[in-house]
Amino acid sequence: MKSDSLSALTHAECLELLRLSTVGRIVFTKDALPAIMPVNYALDGDAIVFRTSANSRLAAATDGTVVAFEVDEIDEFRRTGWSVVVVGVADAVRDVGSLVRMQQLNLVSWVPGVRAHYVRIVPAQTTGRRLHLQALTQAESAASQAV
């Protein structure tokens, strides 16, 4: 998909943007309703890894369930940005070898407290879009200058 201002990202571009960021939003189901929570994350190959506390609602809601994960960057002034969305199954990391590898990812949580419960999202679908700079119409330009 390509237009004057919007283009699809390749899988490789999506992975590169995921590698450059450290904060994303996990979309999961809580009490049969959608919920979104920001998390610090790292990549383990193509998989997304984040930490939480073992007794958190996030840990309970992301064990063996389909989730979405989104990362983006938006420049409102320039009207540019990108967004990457990953859909896959989230599972608690339980095997010792994987846990040792997760601990070497340098995954730092901004939230204080013990965050020893690792969750891995194995992507089933990865998509992304980039919004390019486009010229403003005269009306949009006048409206933005009036503000």
C-alpha cells in the first residue's frame, strides 16, 4: 500500500523499528474487555519480551492468549511518524535456558518493584505503516497559523 503520505513497512523495517524502541503497548483482554498497558520491552530474535510481576493482572491475562503489541513514533509538528503492530500468542517464559537468555537482554523496567515474570510474544503477524510529510492545503496552513 502506498499513497502520497502513507506507505506500508516491510517485515525487515518493522523489526528494525521494534529494535530501536524500548516502550510499547500491550493490548490484552481483561474481564472480557480490551485493555492496553505500556511496557518496557526487548526483542529476542523476532519475539517481543517484557517483564511484569508474577501476581499482576498483566501476567494472568497474557499466559497462552492472543495479544496485540504496538510501538509508534509520531511527530505532530511535521505530521510524520510510523506504527508497528504485532499480533501473536503471549506465554510466560518458564524454561531455565530461556529465562537465562531473557535476563541477558538488558530489559530495564521503568516501574519500581520486582519484575521477574517474563512474557514472550511470538509474532503471528507483523505489520507497519509510515506516515510521510505532505504539503498542507491553504486552509490547513491558515488554520494552524491561527492557533
